[in-house]
Amino acid sequence: MSEDKSHSEPKRITRRQFVNVAAAGALAWLANLAMKIKVVEAPANSFPEAPSVNPESPPKEVSPASPTIIPIRTRVVPSPTKSPETPTPSPTSTETQTPTLTPTVTPTETPTPTEVPLTPVSELLKQTATAIAQNNEQTSFSESDGFTKEVFEKIRRGTYVITIFFNDKSTPTTDGKGVRRIVGGTAWLAAVDKDVYYFVSNRHVAKKNEISEINLWRPNIDQNKIVVGTFKIVFYEEVLDLSVIKCTGIHVPDATREVLNWQDNASLQKGDKVLIVGFPQVFYNPNSDMKHSTLGSVATVAESINEKRPYGTLGGFSNPGSSGSPVVSLSSGISKVVGIVRGGNDSVVIDKKKQPAVTINVLAVQNLIDASNKQV
């Protein structure tokens, strides 16, 4: 019996056929796998939705002053093996520029300068007087601008405390004379003719009616007060705050007597230096009139003073009791009284600055001396 070989031998395939079959199966498997992959989106409302962008429109500029930053979340899903027929384009990297924030500069307000109040002159002089008393000193003076200790001592010997006793009839008493009052200030010796002495002071110090007594003395120089019994006072009614007290029957020892040089109608220029010598009340010794301290201060002329403008201002200290103080200049080479203190102020504007100041007027002494010698 013959064998049927048509069913017994397997059909052979070539190597190329095998590779083709295997490749076709692999492609079918990959296509099936790609259909099963999903992109997982971010949950709804998890971040603000980015606005839609029209690629044909230019991007809108964002103001750097208040930039709106939109967070972008990206989840990367692995892609299948690229098919050579459909290449996946590589994403273009777009550089996101971080907006430059311009710092807002808040202008700093310049504080308005607070004007420091001036210490009252009386307080400054009181501090000086206290220091003098603690050091047991008789005077307060510092050499400056040519004014030496010798010049100060000479002026001091010719300068006196003056007290005037008068009856104030505006306050009546049972005897009709009025209340006895005292006014004080500074005076200086301008001339001596034998036993007649001529002292200069202010009108507001020596212009008193019903004067009963005048006392004169130099603290720490005289042993006793000079009590003036016979006197005559002449003064100007207007402009010049000036008076001359003609005293008779008194005597000042030659060893200590100093008649001061003086000049009528002297001119002082702005910036000139002068010396003021006197007896502010805060320098008074409460325990003894004879122990009052003397103040000598160098001051600067703040405005020109002359015959046509007979009064002006000095930068310096003044205080009740200083009225009548001599104002001394060295412009002629010798010490000479060229003015008289008439008042003061704690805060006068000098050279655009507030400072203590002294007001003075020039002299016209000779006319008053002549008037005092005329028979009434």
C-alpha cells in the first residue's frame, strides 16, 4: 500500500516570510496598545483657567506695575514609539520672561524744623551769676576783640549802681506823700568839677517826680554807699533815653575815682565791637548790696547807629538793672563811651536769626551838663 505524502510533510516557509509575519503581528499589537492610552487632565477648578490666545493676534502687554501671574501645571504622559511615517514634532521651548517689578518710591516728607525756643536772657544771666557766686568771684568778663582786663577794670571803676527813692502819689497814703518806692539801674561818671559830680543814666531810671534820695556805689570797690542829698536831674523829653544827674556835696576818693571818656553823636557801624559794663539784677547779692557782681560783655553792633539814627541794636545780653550801662568802643585807640543801654529783648531777629539783643542810643551829654548849670 502506497503512503500519501501530501498530508504527512509540513509546509515549509522561508526566513523572509517568517520575518514579515512577525513584523505584521507586532504592528497590530502596538496599534491596539495606542488605542488604550488616555491623557489624565487636572481636576476642574484646581487653578485659574488660562485665557484663550489667538495666534494671529500679537500678545497683550502686561503692565509691570501690577503683573497677573497665571500658574501653569503640566503633566507629561509618555508617548508610544514614534512611527517613522508620522514623526511627532519636538515642542518649541518658549522662554517666559519674568516681569521686572519697578519699586514704588514713597517720598519721604522732610520734617519741618522745630524752632528751638531761646533760653530767656534772665535765665542765662542767672546761670552766670550762680557760677560767679559759687566761685566767690566779683565780676564776669572774658577778654575779646581788644577789650582787655585792664580796659574792663577802668570802666568798672567809673560805673555805679544807682537807686532812686521817690514818693508814688498814684498810691496815696494818709500823709498825702504817696507810697515810697525804689527804682534802680546803672549810672556812670562823666565829669567832675571840684565837689560837683555829673552822672549819666537813662531818662526812664532818673526821671521821677518827688525824688527824696539818691544812692550811688560801686560793688566790691566802695566801703559805703554815696548818699546824695543835693541833686539836679536834666533829661531829654523825646528820642534819646538819656539823663544827667548833677550831684553836689559828695566825694569819691581820688585813688579809686575814674571819670570815663565819652563822645557825643558817635557813629557805630554794623559789625563793630563794643563793651557793655553794668549791674543786671540777677547779679545782685541778696545778702549785701555792696557785694553785687559786675557784668562785662563784648557785643556786636547789628545795625549802623549815628546822629541821624541815634538808636540801634546790639547782639548781647541785657536785663533789668542794666539800664544806663555805658557802651564802650576802642575804635579811636582808647576806651571811650559812645552809647548807653536803654533796654533789651530775649529774641530779636539779627542777621536772620533770633537772638538776645540790647538796644542802645548815642550820647548827647554835653547839652545836658550845660542845661544843669543854668539858673532856673
